[in-house]
Amino acid sequence: MLNILVTGSNGQVGSEIKELSNSYSYNFFFTARDELDITNKKDIKSFISKNSINIIVNTAAYTKVDKAQEDTENASLVNAKAVKYLSQISKDNDIKLIHLSTDYVFDGTNHKPYTENDKTNPNSIYGASKLDGENEMIKINPPSSIIIRTSWVYSSFGENFVRTMLRLGRQQDEIGVIFDQVGTPTYARDLARVILQIIGTGVLASVKTVEIYNYSNEGALSWYDFAKEIMKMVKIDCVINPIETYQYPTPASRPHYSLLNKSKLKNEFNISIPYWKDSLNECLKVLGEIK
């Protein structure tokens, strides 16, 4: 039986993998920071050895995009140095590593969906720290390991755009939401399913060098469109006003365009990806917002 370590198990994707785990005949180890400090190489080595880990799914990350602009040390520690440690230990112990990254490694100036080979150019500390983590993993090249870049993640767990809109929509008569940033949401449960499906295919065994894949749901929209659909599905009577990015200044820049081309992942793993509205509908049902 495979022994699978899932780091960041209290985060959105980690929590969704945990929800789905009972349907799989694997031995899962779900850890958060207080159970396994992935910024401590000695701790990782000890945990790996004690539990005979075969696969690591690293969903842990420093995701406070604006705070990272000042908290550069901790962002780098979690998003880059920890990935370096996980990669080194995976290589030394012949462990497969699945690591999650982000659309923020791009600057958002493309006019067509980003492929895995497009030039990276992060315009925030968060994005730069995630790219540093990718580069550490590629340089070390642990066996049978992949990076999955994703975007606009939401779920029924934790703080995210969907839950924030539900809360604000009930508190306020109208909300301003950015319309000039275009991308695709990712329902964390869909991404969790894909990770588990990839593990189940056995394809990882044939990966010779670290491969990068893109994953989000299908479709294209703005944050404004996303907010409008949330209110429509739940029937919340709140006016959503379109605003430009400059009207909602933040310490960190966000990509204005972050659509991801998923052809590589769909073709190589024979994966069908749900349309974003269908996934939003599923999440709202899980939250008990609609029947």
C-alpha cells in the first residue's frame, strides 16, 4: 500500500484531499505546521523515515500575497526553501513529489492562455517565492515528480473569494468587484481529485525529469463575473459594481490575465476538467447554500 504524505492539510486543497481520502486504498498522513515543519529538514527526514513515505503531495504554502511584500523571509522559507528540502529528501529516498504552484509566476501580460513553457516573470514577492520553489525542485530533479500550477483557488474550507462574497453579499447592499483581471477559478475539490487520479494512473513512474502542468477549471471570466454568478446562484440581492484594479489598490500586484492552457495535463493523464460554473454549483451545494 502506498504511504502518502499530504502537507498543508488544513489548507484548501489539503482539506479537500482529506475529504476524498476514504474513497482510496492508500495510507494517508495529513500534516499541518504543528505536526510537521517542512522548513526543518531534520523533521522531514525523521517523518519520512518513520512512516515509510512513498509519495509527498505538497499543498503547503505561504499564500498571504499582500503580506508577503514585507514578510519576504517567511514567504521564501515556506515557498522556496521548504520545497528545496522536500525535493532533496525525495531524491535521496526515491520518493515521488507532487508540488503545487501558482499563476502568479507570470506577469499577466499574455493575450492567450499560458502554457507550461511560457516565460515566467512574477510581479510580486509571493509569485517570486513560488517560482524560486519551482526552480529549486527542477534543479534537484527528484524522481517521478511534477509541479501543478493553478489559479484562483476556492473551496468549502477556509477563507476564499466565494465565502467572502457570500458574507459581504449578505452584509451590504452593493459591492465593487474588479472586472479587469481575467482568469479561471479552481475548485479545490476538483484539483484534489486530479492529484489523486494522477497518483492512481501510475504515470508518475515514467516521468524522467520534473514536469510542469497547468490546472484550473474550464472557461474564462473576471472576478466581477465570478461574483455576479455567486449572487445569482444563491439568490442574494446584492448589486455588484464593476471596478478597475486601480480603484482597489493592494500592496502586491496581481496578474491582469492568468488563463492557463491545460492541454498538456488533459492529454497526458486523460483528464476531463469541469466547467467553472458547474464546479461553483457543486461547492455551493457542499456549503449548503443551494440544493
